[in-house]
Amino acid sequence: MITRILLRPKTIAAIPSSAPSSGNLRRTFCSTQDARFKPTITDLDRHPRARRLPVYEPPGAFPEAGDMAAQLAYREPTISVPGLEEPLLDYMIGLLMRQGKRTIAEKHVINLLTQLRLVTGQEPFPLLSKAIQIAAPLVMTRNEKKRIKVTTLPLPLNETQQARKAILWIVKLSDRRPGKKFGHRLAMEVIAVLNGNSDVLRLKAEQHKLAFVNRANLRTRVSRA
């Protein structure tokens, strides 16, 4: 027995004349006139390929117990993080990358920024920049051997070297934090640096103290008037 299946032709609705043409269709959907999008100075001054992100808004109150439909329709707002085109984030990704796997390092940084946004409710990139600035040492020490004598020589650090040292300290001490995700442990260590109770600050103080004690080994001479 052969069964015939009749397929109805699809009806195509007529496009009204007021609909946007293909030329300005992209401009219509990518418009930032929506109330959720509030461009700031940091958004406009960032990398030209960086996209504008919606401003963070705290989640609204959960509906009451009697309103089942509202509870099912309740959705927390999405968490947005700054673009990875920031020079500091790009440098941090390079330090976290292992065996050329950049995608994994980017996921760690995104988890770090997302956790900072969830815990503090503030923009994560300024918090991360401030934590790195607080943890960054100004000098480092290097051991030099002359015959049988080993001397400790203090050396100043430039801005890139300071950021590198601070990031490596934060990564090293984040392993002591509880948590399965590496990005979450990094976020906890960054918050500890901002609160002033992280061991990174102790390492920084010890580094400065060691350089101050061995300041007599500097090769520069100070001329007295």
C-alpha cells in the first residue's frame, strides 16, 4: 500500500515597504541606541576591533513563590567581560600560555574577569590593572660572582618587567587557593591583593628590602657637590 504525502507550499509573507533594506540592515541590528549599551571613554579608546559591551547591571529580584510563570521566565543577565585586545590582557595571556595553546590561556583570563565581575559587581579590567600595579616590584636583585665572592646587585625594572613579575607572583601563589578552575583561583588571589592580605605583598616587601640592604653594591657613583 502506497501512502501519498501532500506537501503544502510554503507561504512567504510580503515584506512591507517600511522594512530596512539590505544596505542598512546591518546598521539597524548593530545599532548602539539601545538603553543597555552605554559607550564610555574606555570603550571608545580601546582597540578598534574591540566590540562595545553592555554595561553590567545587577540581577533583579527573583519572582515570588506564587508566580510560577515568572519564575520559569526569569533569567539572570549575561556577564560581559572586556575584549582580549587590551595590551595588558594580551601580555597576560602570553605568560599563561603553555605549549602554544593560546585558546586555553584565553579561557583562563575570561574566567578570571568573569569571576571578578561576579564577586565585586564592578568592571573587572580596572580591578586587575590596579592589583598588578600594587603587586609590581620596582627593583630586582641579581647575584654576581667575582672570583670566590658572590655579591647581590640591585637592578631597576621597567614597566613591562614590573607587570611580568607581578603576574608571575599572582599565578604562583594562586595555586594555594581552593578551587578547581584556574581562573577562579586567580580571581581570589587578585581580590586578596586588592584587600592587602595576599602573600604577594610580602614577596614584594622582601624584594625591596633585599635591594635596599645591598644598595652599596651599585656600580653607579654619586658625586657630592
